[in-house]
Amino acid sequence: MATGLPVTRIVVVGGGFGGVYTALALEALQTSSRHLDVTLISRDNYLLITPLLFEAGSGILEPRHTICPIRPLLRRTRVIVAGATGIDLEKQIVHAMHEPGGHCYDVGYDQLVLAVGGVTNRTIIPGSEHAMVFKTLSDAICLRNQVIDVLEQANVETDSMRKKHLLTTVVIGAGLVGVELVGELTEFLRNICRTYENVRCEDFTVVLCEAGPVFLRELPPSLADFARRSLAKRGVDIRTNTPVAEITPNSVTLSNGTTISAAIILLCTGGAPNPLLAGLDLPKDHGRIIVDTTLNCLKRPEVWAIGDCAWIPSGDGKAYPQLAQHALREARVLARNITRRVQGQPLEPFVYQTMGALAALGHYSGVGRVMNIKVRGFLAWWIWRSYYLMQMPRWSRRLRIVIDWTVSLFFHNDVVKLVVESPAVRESAGKLPAVRSPEKN
């Protein structure tokens, strides 16, 4: 390794799989190369293992066990807990702010890695701002609180229409996220309804709406059909070719004019590009930064992008899918390429064959494809858990997850709301009904 090289300032924006694993890979390269100065800008001080959110929401996993603190993980990286508010590509500065209206950090860079992920797409359906989303740890906790809250109200409700409204949930989008969410939700409801003397499992109505004709499009038709039949046996009302025309605070209107009154509405319609990217003068495809096979931006060689915010060409001319398994491997290639760029060496292309896809359906059942082998039922569920367990970076966190899973085999879900607001907010919220009543014609 050459010595006497100037220090290269590398700024990684984003604390998800792509960003954190890029910083980890750069740290590994720093063992033999001391001329890399790495900074990670992350909105949170932890890495969230997003597939475990479903079990965190249902209470199988302690919410803290689905995350890994970043600082103990990254020993040589400067960590700034803040949200990036803008990037000056000409001056090569990232502007970040810890909270709205707070102090602004200006972080200079020589090499910039964009790994900001995406956001839930709220532009497709009018009124989407009224629906809950399922993307962060707070989303999982809020959903759990909402489910328990409507059960508490339904248990003492005497009006049949009001009770039906409280016990109706609509999930919009039958992709991997929507299907896994419905699977875990039905299992959660089945376990906790026995605690309420005036609520039966048959009283629940869960409607899963998909605008297109294909259910669980990420998997082959035979596996998607298995998942569909599994959810249907639990009473889920699955409706394909059923676009949602409008969402209100307490109802969903379908394209055929049907209105479904529901206390809980969940939006799982896919992602949209991070708003941070909109102001960047860089080549884009549907809002995602276009990079070449080396993960380098076409217009600016000092800018790199990976994960959900990047359009990365695959061998068939299309873009690689936006999956965690790809982001993990993109991070390693990107870290090596930055080092190669600093050393004046040729860059390495990113080439990867998808290992498959898995979906957990709850109740010890799952479905998926692993290396072109179709798996379903308990085996798929076990593989799903094993794979995502190993994505947790530290063994101390993995052990906590295994303990949670073991305990859940012997005990039912807790019926406890996790209060996250301040006492003042809680007191003011208590003066208002938690769930609005359906409008009467």
C-alpha cells in the first residue's frame, strides 16, 4: 500500500443496510489503509433490521431487539445523527440537521455515498396521508397501539355498526410487505382476542386490496397461490384488480364505488424516491440516481449511490431489485471501489444473482424461493427467521432475538400498549376519541 497519500474524506448519507454496511466495509479496509476518513450521517443512531418489524409490532420481539446501535458497531467512523437537508454538489458539502429548526451541520467530502433509501409512496391514492404506513420502528409500535386501542373500545361497544367499524382493517398493497403484515396481524389478533370477553376472532375483518391482477408478484404463481390460500383460511378478504380510489380518516373507497368503513388503514403500495434526491442535478430514472455497473454516478465521479435510491444496471439491461440482500453486497463492492479510486486502480463491476425471496405468513408458516428451490410452510418460515437473524450484525443482539422467539413459543402476546408520547401530549390526546366514528348517511 502506498504511503504519504492525502486523507480522503468519505461521507456516507443514510443509516440503513446500504449506508451502515458501506461504512463497515470501509472500516475493514482502513485496517491496512489509514488515509480514509469516513463519516456516516444517519437520522437514527441505530440500524433497523426492517423484516423483523412485523414481529416487533405483534409483540413476539422486544422492539429494541430489532435494532443494532451504530456507534458500538462502527469504531473508526465519525457518526453524525442528523437528517440530510441538502447537498451542494459544486462545493462538495452535505447539509444536515439534527431536528427541524436546529443546528445545521456542514460536512465536506471528497467522495460521497448516497444510501438514503426511499419513502412510502403517498402520491398514488388521494387521501393517503390519512393511512398508516409500516416502515420504521415507531410505525410498528403505533400499529400495535392502534390495534390494542380499537380492541379495548370494541370490547365495550354496544352499537353493532360502530363495533364492526372498529374491528375492520384495510391493507392496501399485496406485495411482500402487505402480505407479511397481514400474516402477522391475523396471528396477533387471533392470540390476543381471547383476552377480551366481548370480541371473537370471527368479528375481525381484514381486507387486503391489490390494484393489479397479481397477488404477491415477487414470487412464482404457485407460491403466491399457497400464500393466498393460507391467508384466506384465516378469514382475510383478498381482492385483486381492486384499485383504491380514495382514503379518508375512517374509510376506503374502491374504484367500483364501494366504501369500506375501517378503523385501521395501512398503506403498503411501494416506495418512492427520497425527497433529498429531487434537488440534485444528477441523472435519474423515476427519481433514482442512475449509476454505472461500478456504482459510480454517470455525471460526477465523486458521487456513488446504492440501495433503494440508486438505479443500478443488471446484466439484462434492467435495474437490480431494491432488496436488502442486494444492498449488503453493493456496499462491499462500493467500499472496494472507493479505495481503488483513491489508489488509481481500475474499478470493479457489481454483479449479483438474486438468491430468492421469502415471505413469513405468521403461525409458523411461510413461503419463498431459495436458489430456484420453492419452499413453503414451516420450512420456509424457519429459513426466513434464520436468514434475517444472521443479518443482525452482533451476536449479542442475535442472542436476544433467539430468547424472544423461544419465550414466544410458550406464552401468548402481551396486550400492552407502548406509550411513546410525552405526558402532556398524552393528557391532551385523552380528551379526544382515539378512533373516529364512521360517518352516518
